[in-house]
Amino acid sequence: MKTLSSRDNPDFRLLLRTLQGQRAPGERGGAVRVALEGVHLCESWLSFAGQPELAFVDSDRQMQPEIAALLRALDPARVRLCTPALLRAASQVVQGQGVIFLARAPQPVMPERIQSNCLWLDRVQDPGNLGTLLRTAAAAGIDCVFASKGTVAAWSPKVLRSAQGAHFVLQIFEGQDLVALRARLDIPLLVTALDAAVSLYDAALPPAAAWVFGNEGQGVAPGLLAHADLRVRIPHSTRVESLNVAVAAGVCLFEQLRQVGRPQ
């Protein structure tokens, strides 16, 4: 283990750059480096992918049971013990948990054909919404998520915190042209819409579908909506105009589960 006390340390500067969404100087292409803050996310990473590139730990908390357990599982050469003030300077939460991992985001292989239940996200911009969408998709048994250009970065710190480990059981494809992706579908494209749509509870939902959920203010783009095999709406009180996108996804995905059981 190495002990850090200065913001000028190269490893700590790399952590700060990652938290700010910046690449290291001279770094081009390849997997994006991500910062995972908190005990639960770090435990999930160890279970999912093994060792991180680096682990930054509050030196005053290293004997706390949860952090001590993490340290026992880590390669000591990857651990950087930081003074409390130094780690607080990097933390993006009010009450940090004393541990941050640096790791590389997975790069899944794009499938030639799309045949199983999946989530398509069209320009979802709020990190909390995206994190909740990913967590909901994982809970509903979905394996793949396709996010359009204009969607908030899936591996950003706020999204990671909101998703609470869902990233590690999903294949996430970012920057997608969803209209072009339609040609790869062997299952129906289902879109939530307010107009020319059937009630979710009257629709015979297929066992596998590509579910599309759109931008918080504009909904699904017209060009993508035109390719829908089925448009569904969620009946609700007229006292509100629409549902939050993450709530809408939860209602739809679990109605599908209720109708057909666990998706294919």
C-alpha cells in the first residue's frame, strides 16, 4: 500500500480527472475509466470484475469492518491510503464512505441480432433517471440496454450511485443510432406514447420486446416513434400530464412480467 497526502500525487490527480469526466493526458480511445464511490459499488465491482486499477481508501477508516473486508480482497499494490481531508476533496457525496475505486468500464460486443427483452433509451438526460432505469431493468431480468446519442453518460458517478450496482449485470451500449438499430431487431419495438396508443393494461404484451423510453421533456423522437410495432400508454389521473420516465419503465416492465412471466 502507498500513502497519499498531496493533491499533486499523479494517482490522485488521475482520480480527480476521472471524477470530472476527463481522460488522462495523451489517452485516446479504449475503455473509459470510471470512479466507483462507496462500499456497495466497490463490493459489486470486485464480484463482477475483480481487481480495480486503483483503490483509494480513507486511512482513518481502514479498520472499519466493511472497508477492512474490502482491503483483504484487494491487491495491496493497488491500494492508496489517503488522509481523510484528501479523500473528502475527491468525494462527490456529502457523507462519503471512505473508499473510491478506479476501473475501466466494460466494452460489450454489439449483438448481430437482438432477440431478447431489452431497454432502449432515447436522450434520457437526468443521471438519477438513468440510474433508476438501469436498476429497474436489471430487476426485471433485462440483460441489454441501448442508449442513444444525447443520453447522459451511463458510467458517470451520479448514474453509478443511482443504479446501485445494476451496471454490473447489464450490457450497456451507449451512443447508439436507435433508428438504425431497428434493423437488428427480431422482436417487436414497443414505445410509450400519449397519442394513438393502446392502454398498457389492454395490450397483449409479447414475451420479449425492445422497450423504448424517451427524453424527460420531449418523449420519444418522432423518427423512432414511427418505427414502433406497438404504442402503449399508461392510464393515470389527469391531475398530472405524464409520469416520470423511470416510473413509466417500471410500470411497463413489471406489467410485462405479470402477463407473460420472466421475459426471454
